[in-house]
Amino acid sequence: MNDAMKGDRIAKVLARAGLCSRREAERWIEAGRVSVNGQKLTTPAVTVTGDDQVLVDGNPLPDAEEPRMWRYHKPAGLLTTHSDPEGRPTIFQKMPQKMPRVISVGRLDLNSEGLLLLTNDGGLARRLELPSTGWLRRYRVRVNGRVDENKLAKLAEGVTVEGQRYGRIQAILDVQKGANAWLTVSLAEGKNREIRKVFDHIGYPVGRLIRTAYGPFQLGKLDRGQVEEIRPKVLREQLGLTADKSKRHR
């Protein structure tokens, strides 16, 4: 049986259409916004094929587009979310008007800054967030305290903080300036506020955190707040896709 006959879970289909992430799709279904063949869904445990009529808020899904990706230099003070109950500013409110609806690949917290990848393809975003891609996330981190490099070296073994296990972290001391130090930190997963929690745990609170790279994509000289699309040829090469496969990889 081919993939078209087997179909896909509805949340994956919505994400692939670039409408939302899989988690958001599940919330939309709970809110009664999604129907299949005229029946309103009450659970995301539904598989659909190309023969099914899927509507969101009464509207059909847009045609699948070529996956696109942008580099964005996130400033501190913005949330990586489409909406905030507290009304705090988000990165999506700062996007240029010509931008299509995009989803972030991973997140940076309110006070973190630097490189954030954005894509029109929710399935691609999810795939690139997985540690199995092998893509390292690299950061420049300013911490408070006189840094003991032996403590940094031990992070390569992983660390448990308040019952949460964090994997290998590579941390290198770049420069010690008085009571503060700048580090280069690399990790493969990036759980919620991982760097801040780990370094606070070993006695070096983070004062500033800047993501400089996500896999092969670099922050480079991108100005704060600037968005720049990654050329399709470069994107296909880095994802291991051909032009013919780029629409079907999901």
C-alpha cells in the first residue's frame, strides 16, 4: 500500500499545510475548528487521505507549497509564540507584512536572542527540532562568576537538574572579564530553558544568551530584528532534497 492510500494523522496534515504546529492542530481540534467530510472532529486520532475533505474554520486547506525557510535575528523581549494571554509582544507581530504564515523551528525564550529559523512547513519544523537530525545549536553565553573549566568539562557527561536529565553540553570558556565570563555553548537538543537551568545549577547564572547557529545555518551579520530567506537551492542541499522531492519529503 502506498503512502497516499495509507494517509496521515490529521495534525500532521494541518502542520504540513503550514497552518500551524502539530500541537496547535490538536488544540484547534479540541476547539471544534476542524472537520473531515462534514464531520467536526473531537479527537486528533484520525487519519486522512487526499480523498478526504478537510476544513479548518469552514475553509479548505491551502495547496502544499515548496518548503521555505528564513533566518531571523530575534531580539530579547519578544516571545516565540503566535499569541500570548498576557498580551506581551511576540516575534510574529514583528514580521514584515509580506511574510507568509510561518512557524519557528524550536524556540528562544523571552530574554534570549539570536538566530531563530522560521518555516512555512510545520512538518519540517518538527523534524528539524529532533535530536536525531544531529544538528547542533550553538550559543554565546555570558555568565556571572569566576568560571572553573573543570565544571564546564563535566557537562559533556550530561547533568540532572531537579529530576530533569539533560544530555551532553559542550561549553568552552572564551574570556573571563572580572565577575563575568563569555562562553561558547553547543548542544544537540535544547530543552526548555536548558542552558539557563543547567548553568544556574552549577553556580553560573546566565546574564545573556545569543544563539549563533542552528545546524548549518548561521546568524552571521544579520541585524537584530532582520528576516532573510534562505535560498531554495541552499535549503534543498542542507536538507538532502532534490527539487522534485521537496514537496513530497513530508
